[in-house]
Amino acid sequence: MDQSASVFSERDAALFVSFAPKLTARPVFFPPTNPELVFLIAQSFVTSNKYVTGPIHYNLRVVEVTLAAAYLNAVLNPPGTQLPADAGPLGTSLHGFHETYFHHQRAANSEYS
């Protein structure tokens, strides 16, 4: 994803990158805020030996992100909304939440236009 951001980025915008069903990237502009919106990117300088920690931490991250998707679905989507099943190791994914959430947002916006 970082390579996509390097290629497709635009000044003063975040970038929404999607890999399914094909690679797309679009700028996301934020409204003015007071105080001004700031993103902080930090480098911890902590070495992570992926060979040693990968089998544990990678799988833990998959579980954490899947739980985050389930939580976001419960909080942000209409009650009873089910996440679509996918090939992820736990059967759902953050991608499924994104698709469901934006589907509901588009439907809600079309009702008011």
C-alpha cells in the first residue's frame, strides 16, 4: 500500500487505496477544522524481527482487525447488518466492513438528494 500511496498521492489530501476488484486510488479531502487537522506519523526506531515475531504478531493482527471490523459494523451500520463472508481466516474482514458501510452511506445519501 505504501508504494501505491507514493505513486498516486496528491498534496493536501489523504489517499484511499483499494485493491479489490482492481487497484484504485483516490484523494480524500478533509473539511477545514479549528484547530487544523493534523496527522502524526512516528518512527519508533524499534527493530522488529519478522522471522521471529511474524508467526505470532501477524496472526494476532488479523484477529484484532477482524474484531475491529465487527465492532465498527455494530456501531456504524444499521442494526442487524451482517458483514459479508469472505476468504479471510475468520470469515469476515475490514474490507467487508468498508463495502457494507459505504453501501449504506450511499443509500442514505440518495434518500436525501
